[in-house]
Amino acid sequence: MTRAPTIHDVARIAGVSKSTVSRVLQNGEVSVAEETRQAVLDAMAQVGYSHNAIASSLRTSRTNMMMLVIPSIANPFWPSIAQSLQNTLVDAGYSLVFANTDGKSSQERALLAMARRNRFDAIALNPVDIPVSELKALGVPVVVLGLRRAYAELDQVGSDSYEGTRTGIDYLLRKGHRRIGFIWGEPSASESRFRGYCDALNAAQIALDDHFVARADYTMDGGRIATRRLLQQSERPTAIFASNDIMALAAIQEITALGLKVPDDISLLGMDDIEPAAMSTPALSTIGKDKVALGRKAAELLLARINQKGTWEPQRIAVPCTLIERQTVGAPIAP
């Protein structure tokens, strides 16, 4: 049987030492001249050498693998973040494993236990409700996707949803709306949105009306239920701000089913700027989030933590949101 090519074969053909080949295999962690790197890569291809990642991890205590844990891969908000995060990590020589919790605590804990067993180098996640102590106990760098007060002891990368919501409510106020409904997404991750809503109303000297606030899951069904609840009020809102675009798109359907029109009868504003938002009828006005920047910044922070020695202060990186005007916001109907 023909023996498998070894690192010695690669070094001999490339005309370099075995240690130089090892440095190239470390995927950018150690500096190697580009000409030398290419010679090693060409030699690897020539002899058919395949790097033994398992053996390497035993020597370096690294697997060059990270995990991304999100609540739902079906939510169009997450794929762009995942792609951006993966592209940044791949360029640095890492692989990324995707994991989906379905918003369940038990699933979240099972996935994180798997990451620990398989010795992943770092984890990025949008938590369900796992406490900070359990994330710290993983013993690897963790970046929380989203800005939450409960996770202030950990690195966080997220959109500035508070300011984004204030921008959205201020936009509706400028359009002349005073009765503005708010669909508050479950779980408490949307607390910053609600604060933005309350503070924007307070700044405009409009009292908060609990009848104009409806809590619901971040789903199509949640959006429909919350919209129906808001429109059943004797004095219904003239505009609705939904905590994400999925609920806002469901709200368009529910408003239409009730024989009303957007924005003629009810104005509607979402948040996230997922791809379907631009394709709805009418096209959804929304508060856009820079999903590519979120993924890239999370990956860069994970890479920095992996290579950083000693202790560090947790970072909180807030990515600004942007108002995207389309067709679902107009002036309120005159009384």
C-alpha cells in the first residue's frame, strides 16, 4: 500500500524546513513570506498532502473551529450575519459551525455542551436565557450578538436598537402621528426598543398609553395577533412600530384582512431590513441594521480575544441603525 505523504515530503519538495511548513499550516498565526507560503502550498498540492487537523489541535490546544448559536436560521435576519462572520473567520484560517436553538433553553445548553466537548476555540451567540456564569464557565472567548444589560460582563456586538427605535418613532411623529402603537417582541431582548419608544414619546410630550402596546413572539403569528389586538381598540393607533420586520410583514397581512389599507388607514414601520421587506406590497419602511458589519465585527472580536493574553475589559460594540423609507408610512387620516 502506498504510504500517505508527510510533512517531510512537503518540506523536501518546497525546499524549506519542516518547521517552515508547520508555520504555513498555522493559517496566518505565524508570519511567513508570501513566496515561501506559496511554495509550500504548491508542494502540498503536488504530493497530495492533507493536514491532520486533529493531531495539530492536540499539539496547539486549538481546533481552529468556532460555533455560531442563533435562535432561528429560518429568520431572514440571521443569514447575512452568519455569512459575514464566516467569511471573516475563514480568511483567518478558522471553520464555523452553525447551531440553531429554536429559542429553547434546553437546546441552547445542549449545543454549548457540545461545543465544550469538541473544544471549540470560541463562540458567538444570541442567547435565549443562559446566565453569564455558564458562558464564562465554557473557558473560551464568547461574544454575545445583541446589546443586553444582563450580559454586560461579556463582549457584545449588536445594533443600536434603542437609537434605531427613537429614530423610527421620531419619523412617525414628524409625519404627524400621535397615536403610535408598539409591537413589543418577546423575549426581553427587545427591552431597548421599548425604552426607545417610551423616551421618544416622552420627548414629544405624549403620554404612554398601555392600550397601544402589544407583546408577542418574534414570529408571523405573533405579528398578526399583536396587530389584531391593537386594532381592536375603540381608538386605534394611526401608526404601528413593530420590533422586527417579520412581525411588520404579518401586520400588513392582518391589516389587509381587516379591510384596511397600508398606509392609507394605518402606517407601519418595521425593524431589521430583511430582504423580503423590500419585496412586500406595499414595500415595508423599516429601520435597517448593518448585518454585514455585525458579523464582521463579531468575528474580529473573537479573533482578537483568541490571540490576546491575560485579562481584558469586556467590549460593547454598537452598530448604528438607518431609517429606510419605502411605502408603508404616510400622514394620518384627518379626524
